[in-house]
Amino acid sequence: MADIPLDRVAETATTEVEDLALRHPHGWVTRYVFSQDAKTIAIQYTATALAVGFVALFLSWLMRLQLGFPGTFAFIDAAAYYQIITMHGMMMIVYVLTAVLLGGFGNYLIPLMVGARDMVFPFANMLSYWFYLLAVIILLASFFAPGGPTGAGWTLYPPQAILSGTPGQESGIILMLVSLIVFIAGFTMGGLNYVVTVLQGRTRGMTLMRMPLTVWGIFTASVMALLAFPALFVACVMLLFDKLLGTSFFMPSLVELGSRLEYGGGSPILFQHLFWFFGHPEVYIVALPAFGIVSDLIATHARRNIFGYRMMVWAILAIGALSFIVWAHHMYVSGMNPWFGFFFATTTLIIAVPTAIKVYNWILTLWRGDIHLTVPMLFALGFIVTFVNGGLSGLFLGNVVVDVPLSDTMFVVAHFHMVMGIAPVLVIFGAIYHWYPKVTGRMMNDALGKLHFWVTFVGTYAIFFPMHYLGLLGVPRRYHEMGEASFFPPSAQMLNAYITIVALVVGAAQLVFLFNLLWSIRHGREAGGNPWRATSLEWQTPQTPPPHGNWGKERPTVYRWAYDYNVPGVAQDFIPQNMPPEAVALGPRLATGGVP
Amino acid sequence: MDTAFTEHRTREPAGGLATIVDDFSADQRAFRNVSWGKAMMWIFLLSDTFIFGTFLIGYMAARMSTTEPWPNASEVFALEIAGRHLPLILIAIMTFVLISSSGTMAMAVNCGYRRQRRATAALLVATAILGATFVGMQAFEWTKLIGEGVRPWGNPWGAAQFGSAFFMITGFHGTHVTIGVIFLLAIARKVIRGDFDHGRPGFFTGRRGRYEAVEIMGLYWHFVDLVWVFIFAFFYLW
Ligand code: HEM
Ligand SMILES: [Cu+2]
């Protein structure tokens, strides 16, 4: 392959898309606070979400302390335990993972990777962050409200979510619902931006089928979020009315503490359907960006083109579509019609097909690659292993007969932490190590990064793997202590204590990451514009970190896909997407093939 | 080695599905003649469709699962006018008003593209007035029902979910209409001031104004209208 032919699409040479009229900052406040630059907004999103993440991590410590050493910590009684798991779960899923992957990485990477100057509507984009911050403040306020935060479980099922036996029913549940509504409003403003920027704001030559998979993942997840969050929005509004106005959308007739309540005729199952119509796509809203990012990390750090690019794109789209028709696999024990269980088990198992295609393609990309075990690569590999592990236990839980005895045990906790807790978190870490040099111009410390990786990766296995076993023993989830059920062997409690100790260590290891993150801003090694020798556009900006508007005078023109690593017959081991074909130096491979 | 790479780059234009994919994924924009604003409004409306759709499905599920009888809508929403008993009369008038407002909106879009500044502004204001009339009549209907004892948590005739769903769904739709009226007036002001003739930058966004804003407003307004048709069918006629 000596010559590099142009795709026919690349010949459209005019800038058809208007260059965005940017609002340049006039002072400190518009530059750092009310900034309309997607990159600043991305950093604000990420920083806020990481802060929430540390709160949620701290809460997991409290839960683990209680489970490992029941009775030692008097302030964690049953009610407090419920409140802690609820806040931990909701924060992690909505306010950390969704916010970092879409609000953080979406804002930073989409405009840069498709060659845009900014998001298409920077003002709405800025509002999106401030709504998110407001939602976070409302959520955190519930810790200080009378009665404390809600203890309804992150699924917020009525009737118990709003009844007086549940901790936080005074005000915590109201704040939670309001916070979610604000979050959804804010996300919508950002999500519309991400979707329209990808569809309509690309630079010359950047066809959809040349976009890096990161953009595909974030794009599809944003579309899904725009269609799935409405169900949560409606469920929250209706539950709020049940709580505040005394309507009975979800509330059947009940007797509470001997007296009959005013409620009657509502359907608690309806809430579960609405919640999971959001809740299952949410899993993939978190997973698809992670899939995309991992594909790019692997291709870059193994110096290989991604295997089966088109198949990867179609798999992302297929997973996105299918994930809207599997929601009731969370409801096998809810008492819905058994035929539903049959249908949803089938669709659930079908999703495994495109997902497995993706995993095979990752492996085949690595196959005989020039693998560099950099910190981002380690995290990407860690993701694949963890995700496969969680996916396999998902096959167990997707089958009705297997799920029924496992439902509401620690097995479920182990499963979802593997597949949507730890796996995406590993990707987030990997992505931060990978793109940090673009954001700050400096590398993060490598030794600390490796320490962080190994403790986190091995540690999370040590935490969550034994939980499968506890689940098989029948240890229930959401119990603040196991109690004295005779079928638990005494070793189960020893196992719990051991898990707790590992969890404390893993939590502490995150402080290493935090230190590295902050320390490297000033003291990291100078990175240059493209330290990983990567092909995609964000690494080809004229300046690092890129200024407002990203590209200087002219936006780049794209000539090829994002995966030209190790092209035979080409001197360099990678060809940037925007390098004109005539500039590609042919000849034997240069000695500096790899990553510094 | 690297067959995937070679294949990807030199693929000849294929027929059938692959061509559709290539066209759709083409350079710079997926929808050739659609501006950013318009694309954003369409996608927002898609998302909003899911919200209204979920509200209506929630209402239907509640109606089917409740144990008490559902009040007869055509009786509840009847009025005595000049001694005659007219079922659903107010709703019929409201529907008529809202559909008419879609007509004036469409005319406003048309005049906008002809750059008839005054006519556009006048038609936008007319649309806003019709919209406000709709909201006014809805307020009247709410007042009447509240006077008869309908509450979100109960009513004199049967299932409590009747009132809950009624206030929630018409309230949410009415909010959409109200927001629409406010934006109609704001855009009318911009039109009459000549913002769209001179491309004056917006206060918040800094984008140059274009008559397309009228069309984008129109998309929203027609959507709100269309939603009403569904609410009318599912809530009042069922
Ligand atoms: C090392 C980190 C973590 C530890 C030690 C941890 C620990 C725990 C524990 C002990 C529970 C309660 C189990 C029970 O009694 O039911 C729990 C629940 C939960 N966790 Fe984590 N977790 C961690 C990270 C995460 C992450 C990253 C996510 C993001 C998806 C997450 C999502 C959840 C959810 C959704 C629940 C369920 C809450 C509920 O039952 O309502 N966790 N976690
Ligand atoms: Cu699911």
C-alpha cells in the first residue's frame, strides 16, 4: 500500500458549516466561572463530579465499616445505613458517572475530536453545568435537612419511599426528587448540544464513519439519555405529587401503624416500569462512552487500528437500541406477568451478542499489537477483564429462574459493581491519565499512576469477588447486618471484615490519584502537544492546552479515520487524521516507532 | 496485515444500505440543509415527546389499575349555556382556538421568510393572544372543577386518579403553552425591532438573529398543539 487514496467524501473542500461566533471572555469571571468554553465547562463538570465521587466513596467506607464490624459504630443504625446506601448509589450512578462521562468527557472531547470550535450552543451548555451544580447542592443539602437524606434505596420504590417508616421521609425524599428533576433539565441542555454538535458541527472531511469511537459512544449515550431521562422525570414528578399533594399514582390502599392511609388505587409496579425504563438504558449511558474511550485507548497504546471499526459502530448503535426493551429484567420478582419475564429474559440475552462482538474486537485489536503498558492502557485492560466478569454474572441474573433466588442478595451487588461501578470507573481513570496532558500540558506521574492502578484493580476484585460467594450463601443486600440466620457459616462474617479492610485500602489509594492529579498541574513532566503519538484531532491542536476556539485561524481538514497506526510502507508509526496525503512520509519505519 | 484498514479506505461506493449509510454519515453534517438551531429544536421535541408520552402512558396505566369507576368525562366537562346542556363544549372551543393559533403561526413563518417585518410581528402577536386565550380558558376550567370539588387527591364522582392525572397533564401542557406565549412575544419584539433584518446579536447567546428563529418557534408551537390533540383524544374522549 504505497499511495494513500483519498476517500471521495474528502473532496468537499468548502467550509460549509459556519464558524461559530464565539463569546470570548472579558475577565476572570467569564473566563473561569461563567465560561462558555466547552473545555472549561468540562473541567467544571469533572471537578464537581469527582468531589461528589469522594463523598460517595466515603459513604461506602461507612457502609463497609458497619458490615465488617457490626455494632462497633453506634451512629450507623439501620436507618442511617439505608440513608447511606441510597445516597451512595444515587450519587455514584447519576451525579458521578453520568456527569463525568457525558458532561465532562463529552464537553472536552466532542468539539476537539470532530474538529469543531465549540459546542453549537455554548450558552445553553454553560447553563447545563450550573443546573447540574444546583442539583448537586440540593442533593447534598438533604444531609442537613430535618430527618436527613432519604433511605428509600437508590431505586426510590414507592410505597415505602414516601411512607413514615422510611428514614428521610420528612424532607430527604423531596430534596432527592427535586434534585433529580433539576439534573434532568440541566442534562437536556447539555445533551442537545452534544448530539447536534456531532450531527451538524463537524469539520471538513470528518464523516460520521471517520469519528473516533469515543465520539460514537458519547453521542449514542447522549441520544439515549435524552430518551430515557424523560421516564425518570415523569416518575419523579408523579412521586413528588404522591408525597406532597396526596395523589395516588403509585400508592395502593395501605394500613400504616394501624390506621388506614388516604391513599388508594395506585400502582406501585407502574413506578418500577418507569424507573427501569430509565434505569436500564442508564447502565448503557454509562457503559457506551466507556466502550468508546476504551477502544481509543487500546488502539493508541497498542499502536494498532481498531479491529472491525464499522462493526464496533453498529454494535454501539444496536446496544443503544436494544437497551430500551430489556428494562423489566430488574423486575422478575415484582409480581408482574410471568410472560413479561420470558420476553425480557430473551431480549436481555440478545444484548449479549453485540456486547460480545465488542469484546472480541478489543481482543483482536490487541492481538499481536505493539502493546505499551502505560497507565491508560493498564486501566483499559483492567476494564475489559472487569467488564467481562460483570457481564458473565449478568447472564446468570438475566435468566428468570436463576435470578429469583439470587435477587436482592450480595450476588447482585457484586454483579452491578463489577459491570457498571468499577468497570466505568476504571475507564474514567484511564481517560483522565490519557487526556490530562492535553488539558494541562503536563503528564501525570507514572509511578504514582501505576501504584493507583494496581491497588484499585486488584483491590476491587478483592472486594467484590467474594461478594458473589456471599450472595450464593444467601446474604441479603441492603441489610445493615447479617444477623444470626443459621445458614450463614461463621466464616461469612470473617469474609465481611476482610472485604471492609480491603475497601478502606482501595479508598485510600484514591487519595494517591487525587494527589497526582493536583500535583502534576504544576510539577508534572512537560508533555508537548501529542505525547502518545495519537492520530485523532484533539492531539493535533496548534496549542496545548487548546485556547478558546481550539483551532487558531483555520479548522483542520480530515483525510482519514482515526486509526492509522503502523500503516505498512509509511515511515511514521501513526498518521494524524488531518495530515494531507502528500505530507505522509513513505519509506522504512523510523526508529522512534513507539510511545516515549 | 491491516486488511480492515485497507478495506476501510479504498471501499468503492457500494449499492443499497451501504450507500444510505455513506450519504447519511457524510461530510460535516448529517442533515444537509438543517441549521443548528432547527436540529436542536427537533431533537428537543423528540425528547419532549417521550415526556408527554410517558405522562399519557402513566395516566392510562393508572386508569386501568384503579379500583373505582372512572368519572364520565363528557359529563364532567359539560357546560350549561343559555339553558342548554352542552357536553365538552369548552374543550371544543379551546381546541379550536389552539388549532387556529397554529394557522396564524404558519402564516407568521411564511411572512418571515418574505421578510415582511410588520406582518410577521402582527401574526406572532396574534398567535400569542390565541395561546393566552387558551390558557385563560384552561384556568376557567380548573376553577370550575375545583369549585365542584375536584382535587388532585379526590373528586365527588369516582377514582381519585381522575383529578390527579387531569391537573398534572393539563398543567404540564398549559405550562408549555405559557412558555410558548412568552417566547412568541419575545420573538415578536425582536422582529418588530428589526433584529432579524440586521442580524443583531442576541443578548445571551451573541448569535446573529435570523428569520429562521420564527420557524423554529413555529416547530415548538405546532408540537404543543399536536400534543393537545392527543391529550384531547385520550383524556376527554376516552
Ligand atoms: C470501592 C468502591 C465501592 C464500594 C466499597 C462500594 C460498596 C457498596 C456497598 C457496601 C453497598 C451496599 C450493599 C448493600 O448493603 O446493599 C453498595 C451499594 C451500591 N453501590 Fe457501591 N461501592 C463502591 C463503588 C460504587 C460505584 C463506583 C458505583 C457506581 C455505579 C456504585 C453503585 C452502587 C449502587 C447503585 C448501590 C445500591 C444502592 C442501593 O441498594 O440502593 N458503588 N456499594
Ligand atoms: Cu438492566
